[in-house]
Amino acid sequence: MDQYEMIRTGCRVYGQNISEMARMTGHSRNTIKKAIRGEPWGYKERAHQPFPVLDKYLTVIDGWLTGDKDKPKKQRHTARRVYNRLVEEHGYKGSEPTVRRYVRFAKMALGIDTPCAFIPCDPEAGHEGEVDWGTATAILAGEEGRLKFFCMRSKYSGKHFVRFYSCERQQAFFDAHIHAFSFFGGIFPVLIYDNLTTAVHKVLRGRDRIEQEGFGKFRAYYSFDARFCNPDSGHEKGGVEGLVGFARRNYMVPVPEAANLEELNEKVLRQCVSYGNHKMAGRDRPVNELYECEKEHLLALPETVFSNVKTSAGRADKYATVIVDKNRYSVPSRYAGFRVKALHHADRVEIFIGAKRVATHERSYGNNKWILNPDHYLELLEQRPMAFNSARPIRQWRKSWPQALNKLLERFCRAQGETKGIKDFIAVLMFYRDYEAGEIEAAVELAIENNISVSDGVRHLLAYTGDADMTIAPLAFWPSLPPPDIAVYGQLGGVQ
């Protein structure tokens, strides 16, 4: 029997006095009286906790913590740092737990880094979505680099969309929204954002914001409301904050590899779709089932997609390049000096002369980059073959073309001389306009094996191998001929 119960029962039921109960239990008379009166039984915390060893350092600690109020949150004193400074600077001999206990109480009293409580919420279906950006490392075409990834998440169902971009510019921001709306099949009436500069021009007092003009037009086109978090309050859109970390840990480990950004986004999109079968903690149904309940509440997509294209006018310079957004993009060399119009898409740049599109390039972000298509300069290089080895478009191309092309170039130069060999080799490079890269590489390797040293030989191999599957049965009355010996083709022109 519990002693508290025994004391009360003995006194009230059996009439035993306080002295008898004190002898039986070993407790003092005052303790017996408290039990009879029903006062709290057991350990009682002190109203004031003394710190005898730490006492002479309390003023120092309070001064450090008070000074932290004006410091960045990530550069304030922790209890460990306070303890280390006391030992190093003041010769403190006490224990670290004592310092930790006092720092916890002192921070609470000073209102520094007080723990926050959160309100459990039950979001309305199809009403709110959350948006954020993250950063991750990826390998594109063999080169490792840092990329930005856009995240949009349904607050109700948890269904989410992730897409990679080279930057966080406004045009990429809009493009990501357009793809996300298509993925969800509708538009969330309210989207929650940080105070990102692509959407907010100025943060005013409270919830008021001056939006960027372009974002205001985009938001009006899709008829959704934007709600912006308080500064440094990422918990106000905690779902998508968690998604950024979840996507990085699950979709980007190991470090993703792809030939280009488009292929990388296809991989991530498949993972976003498969997440629909996942059941989140605390939910009774998978993500896709919850999403089907909210889909009917989304705003309908407009018939025409928002025009997320910028235009600029200019002139192709003497290098046959056009400056677009501080970078140079090539056009065919015959258009040097022509006036052009450029269309800036989020992922590509298209260049027009009049109504004719003369060049399309993958868009590059940054400054002073040369995005050159080597095919645009081949006719010019035929006229000036001695500039071939130092030409920037060729030097860029040679980093990625197959080693067989270098061997073929050496063979052409040995057989025909440097000038004629280069000009004839340029004719081989022009075959990329009409044939697939794999077909050309196979023909080049075959030409090297059979000692062919002229472009016409490579052309013959392309034509011959390209029609290899289109064989015609010989006539019954016509005599069969042996297959041609292509190894002697180079001798027809007297070239060994």
C-alpha cells in the first residue's frame, strides 16, 4: 500500500493519531499532517534555484546574452559557447550542465530564442499551394554544376511538382508555374511564397507588398491570389520547406546525371508522379486519392498558355553573332550584318530575319558567353581553311566530337596536304546536316579502316550503309557479282 494512502486511511478510518503514524512510517509529524490535510505529496521544486558555483559569473553571462539581441540568429551564443568562454576567459571550474540550465532560464527571461509553438491545421481541399526554390548539384553532359529546382506543393493532399532550372530569374519562375499548373491540371486559388525578388518589389509593413509588374500580370492572367510570408518565417509554408529537403534527399541522391536539363526534368517528373502512391504520416489515404478529392476545387486552366517570351532586336556582328541578354548567339555566317529579332524563351533563344528563323540555341545564363553552332561557320572556313584549328566554334566542338574525326583529319592532311585536307574534311563535317551523328561516326571509322582519304569516299560509305537495309533481290537470269572492294576507292583519284 502507498504510504500516503496508508496514513490517510489509518487516521481517518482506524482513528490512529499523528504520533502513532509517525512511528509506523518513519515520517515526521509535519509530513503526517500534510498528508492528512491533502497537501501535495512528494518532491516540490524550489521557487528559486540557486547557482552557488556559477553565481559570480551570472552578470557576465547575462551581458553576453543581452548583446545577442542585435546579432544574427545564427551567430548568437549557445550554452556550449557560453561554457567554453567562461572556462577560457574567466577560469570557470564548474560543470557544463549547470551552465546549460542557467542559460535556458536566462534566455527565456530575456526573450531570446524562445521556443515556438505551432498550431495544428487542417487545410481546405484545393485552396492553397506552396512555392519555394532549392539548390542541388547535378551532372549534365558530364559536367558537374549547381542547379536551382522549383517546388510547388498542395497544402491539402501533399502532391508536389519539382523542376530544374539554371537560375531563378523571373522568366524561369513563370515557366515553372506554367509546367506546375499543367501537372496539377488546375490552379490553386491561393499560392504562398517567400518574399522572393522575382515576385516582390518592396516589402511593406505587415502583409502589404508591392509586387513586381511582371508578376502582377502573370498572377492576374491565371487569377490566383499570392500570399507572402513574414520575413524569416519559413515555417509559414512549412510543407514546401520540407519538400525541398525531401526532394534533395530522395530525388537527388545519388547526384543525378543526364545529357541535358530536359532529360533531367523527365526523370524528376517520373519520381513526382510515383510519389502519388505514397501515404503520408497521419493521413488515412494515399496522396493521389486525396488529390482527386481536391482537384475539382482548383481553378480551370485558361485556353491559351501565358506568353512567357521576351523579344529584342539587334544586328548580327562581324563574328556572325547576336547579343541576347549579355551573351552571344551565332547565326549562319552569310547573315553577318543583317538586322535580326530574337525571341527569349526560358530554355532557348530563337533568332529571326524577317519571318525566317535562322538559328535556335539552348539558352545560356550568365554574362559574356559565346554560344556558337559550328555548322554556321563551315562555309566561311572552307574559304579560309588555315583558320580552322584556331576557330572558336571548332575548338568548342572538338571537345565533344569522336576521336575518329581527329584521325580522319590527320589522314586527309597527310594525303592531300594541310590546306586541301582541311577543306575536304570540312565537307565531311557538312554531312551532319543530312545524316545522323551515329551514321557519320560509323562511316568515318569504316573509312579509316579502309584507308579512305577523301570526303567522296565517306559520302559513298554513308550512301551505301544507309541503304544496306533496302536490299533488292537480284534477277533470276542475271549473273551474281562479288561485293565491291571499297579499300581501293581512294586509288580512283590517284590518291593513296
